[in-house]
Amino acid sequence: MEPIIFHIDVNSAFLSWTSIELLKNGETIDLRTIPSVIGHDDKNHRGVVLAKSIPAKAYHIKTGEPMTSAFRKCPNLVVRNPDHKMYQEYSKKLMDYLYELTPDLEQLSIDECFLDFTGISHLYPSYMEGAKTIQKGIYDQLGFTVNIGISNNKLLAKMASDFEKPYKIHTLFPSEVEKKMWPLPVSDLYMAGRASVETLKNLEIFTIGDLAQADPKILELHLKSHGRTLWKYANGIASSTVNSHPLELKGIGNSTTVPKDITTFEEAKPVLRSLAETVSQRLRKADQLAGNICVEIKYSTFTTASHQIQLKIPTNTNDNIYQIACHLFLKLWDKTPVRLLGIRSNKLISMDEPVQLSLFDMELKKDKKQENLDHALDHIRGKFGHDSIIRGSLFHK
């Protein structure tokens, strides 16, 4: 039996979830029905758009663009601040609801997941009726809409869910690829980033169909292994395995889009501190030490850069990761205003694994006092919530 994979994607998740909460608290206008966006804003409109309504999309407002640009396109745009804690709660409600239907679930991000429908297909008249039932159940119980893409593999299911929105169900089976996917611009293909798309255009590859019929050896020559991956995706070739159990950890990271562009190191420090605390806490929760730390930057020009360092002594303490991140940021930053910052840890090893230390290597020596402090913070946050204890340096931020 061919597998049937669903890709379930919340429509304008941050905006939908914010709107639901506002309506619960007495708001009379549904943000989803007017030109509106989610994003940090101030009187100078220095923030960025994190999510947009369908009416805002009609003004060609895009996720990630500066608020100043969005207001030029739509002067009457309504802006609401994000609430990431609330978004996590809604995400959990969605996943809990779907887990009650089947354990064959792979969460892809806060607002999307793959569901292997194969094992529960006998409970429904057809996969289409199953999708309609799941879609309606989410709306009736949780109050927001989702798109569902259906196929035999994860890639095509995800591509299908990105077709017309909102509250739609689409199929994209291998037999439909040529008709439904090949006419699309190559930029619509999953994993085709801006730089790759520019390279493909220089090769006179403008649609997914052009890419599918290109010589994969030529693509590899210009895009290395990623070129062949894109060629496979353009031909609908991808995995159909829904990984319901997390794979072995290869890295732990966190990133954030800042409320306004960072222009000084002093502005970057509290963001790096907050990210370092999150990453180090996740490492300790997974009983892992990081052997490599990487800092990622996205500039206001939307270009990205990263810099990493191999550690002589693996670590998972707040202070060590923060100090390394600051060092990497200063080496990497070219003074262009920063829109997004991220810290990622790689080359993880178990905390129980012995680490050989040099008597002369004092770069990141183990500090028992700092380790005890970190574990105490973890215990308090685990019992009373992440925001129950905050560093004084971060409180006003």
C-alpha cells in the first residue's frame, strides 16, 4: 500500500492565534479580516513583519519586510505585538489534538507538521474525507484554520499545502507533478533559497519544470550536492518516512528576529545572552555538551553570515556559550544593522563521556560554581516557568 502523507500548516499562525486571544478578551474586530500584521513596532516603525493577514497580502506585504515598507504599502495597517509564549501554547494544543488521532506525527515547526495517514486510513471513507474531518476538528475545537497537503511523500505534501490558502486541501501526487508543480516559478520549490534561485536563473532555469528537465551534472557543477537535491525535489523525489521519534541530536540552537535593527554591540549583548541561556538550558536538558558553537546573523539587507569555532573543551554552561557567542559576533559583524541573531551548538557529546583536559588549557575550564548555578536556574524554571527568574541585565529588555 502506498503511504498517504498529510502536511498540516496553520494559516497565518501568529496572526490567527493573536486574533483568537484578542477576540476572547473583548476585541470586536477579527485581525484576520482586515489588513493587519504581527510584529514589534515603535513610533519610527523600525520593526519587521512576522506574520500577515490575507487582506494585508493583497497590498503585497511580505513576511520579514521592514515595517516602514509595510506602512508605505498600507498606511492604515493594524499592528499587534507577538506573544511567543502564547504561540507555544497553541502549538501544543494542535499537536496534542493530532496525537490523539495517530502517534505517526512529525512536527516540522511551531505551526506545521507531517501526519502519516496510512495507519488510520481505514477509519475514513477516503483520504480526502479524512483530511476534511481533521481540518474541521481543528477549527471547531481550537478556533483556527489549517491547510492540508496530501501526497505519497513529505516533499510533495508540503508543496501541496502551500497552494491556494486559507482553509484549503490540496493533493500533489507524483502523477500530478508535471501539471501542478512544474509550471510554478523555481523560487516556489522547497529548499530553493535566494542565492540558489539566482544561480538557476543565470542558467536560464525559471520554472520548477525547467529544473526538473535540466542536467543534474550541470546543476552539481554550479550548486554542488544541493543542485542534485533540488533536481530530485523538482521531480518529486523525496522521503515518505514520517519520523515520529526524534532523531539523535546533531545540534541545538535558537534564533530570534529582533524588534528593531541592532546597530551596536551593546544592543547585541542582551540578545546573545538570552539566546545563550536558551541553548545552554536545552543542552543540559538533553544531557549534552557542545563541541562547536556557531553564531548566525541576518542583516537588514537580508544577507546572512555565520562564524563558528571548535571548542577545545566541550561546554553547556550559560556563561561559556555567551562569551563565545560575543567573541564570534565581534569577529563576524561588519557593522551593517542586524535583523536576526542566532546561536547554534554542534558536535554534541554526552555529558557522561570523558573529556581529556590539558593542564595548560584554561580556555573554558569547568566552573563547578557556574554549573551549580545553571542547574538551580533550570530547576526553578522547570517548576515555575521560564520567565519565573530573569537576569537583571535582561529584565528591562
